[in-house]
Amino acid sequence: MEKRTEKPDWAKNIEAGLNGLKENEKECEKITELDYRDYAKTSYDLARKKYAGEMKAYQKALDAGYVIVDTIVNLPFKESAGLRLSKFFEALRGEARILALRCPECGRVIFPPRPVCGFCRITIGESSKDWLELRDTGTVTSIVLPTEREVDRATGRIVGEPNPCGFIRLDGGDEWTVLVHYLEMTNLEKLHRGMRVKAVWKPKEERRGRMTDIAFFRIVED
Ligand SMILES: [Zn+2]
């Protein structure tokens, strides 16, 4: 049998993965927050197990006489949003309105609309009386300031500039009606908890029935 000196791609990939882990672990030593460091270490242990499992699976296939080929699997995926969320997204897209449900039992506002109140375990949203409209203004309850550019989880591409995000409690709801969304790019010193914001909607022809139909929230003076 011909002796192979060059490592196959899968072996190189695993090796590169393990080397990457070593580098990350070195970085992880610098984390001062112990809980977070433990969390990171556990992740690396799991990744190492995953690579070991892969290695074993490949070797088993090779020992059985199979040839391993590299391939790319593309898995586009779509799912139905269901009746309640469909109504919610339709209202975003068609009318720039934010809908929510109120549980008739406990009075909590369910946002985004879901078919069951998680507290009372009853079906909601079948009666039009359960529906209400939130306003597109709100109060920022906390702020996230990213230091890295964002990666699109669907494609792995880096998108945009680091953009501040806010937890925004929308008017017309209750303490549960919190939305996480982009805040306007502004002087960071202007950002503070408790500030008032208002949605900036994309023009109708650009709206797709997604949360990103709201482009971002602008800071407004009350
Ligand atoms: Zn309820």
C-alpha cells in the first residue's frame, strides 16, 4: 500500500482546531472573573471532547476501509411563525404597530405574543380582546456597549460597526414588555439608563415583518 506522508484535510482541521483551543486557553488565563473563567474552561473541555470524538469517528471509518471526502452541507431552514407571531409580524410590516397579548387570567402582558401564558398555562390570543398595542416609545433599562464588530450568525460575515444596544421597556405594556434593540449611534456619554427612546421605522417598502423593521431607537427628550 502506498504510504501517505501528507496528512488528510480532516486531520489538519482537527489539529488546527486543537491549536486554536490552546491559544484561547492562554487568553482565558487572563480572565479575572472566576465564574466566567470556569465557564470558558468548561467550554474548551467540551470542544476538546468534540474533536476527540471526531478523530475517533474518522479513524473508525478509515479502519473499516472507507474513504473520507470533504463536503459542504447547506441547510436552508424555514419555519412557520405560528398564528400569533404572524399577526405580530404583519402589524410590524404593514402598519408599523407593535402588538402584544394580555393574559385574561393574570393580566400580564405577553410580548412578543405567544399562544400560552407561561404563568397561568392557558391559551391566549384567540379572542381579539386579548390583543393590545404597545407604543413605539420606551425607557432604556440597561445598555450593552459592544467592543467588537458584530458577526452575522447565519453567514459568519462581520457586519457593521459596534453598535450600542439597549433593553427597552416599551410604553403601554408592563415590566415584561422589554425589547433588546439597537440604539442610535451617538456620543456614548449621552447614553444612560432611564433615557427615553423612540423607534425609527424603516420605510414601508423595506419592511419585511421582522424586528429589524425598526431600524434603531433614537434618544428623545421627554
Ligand atoms: Zn397569565
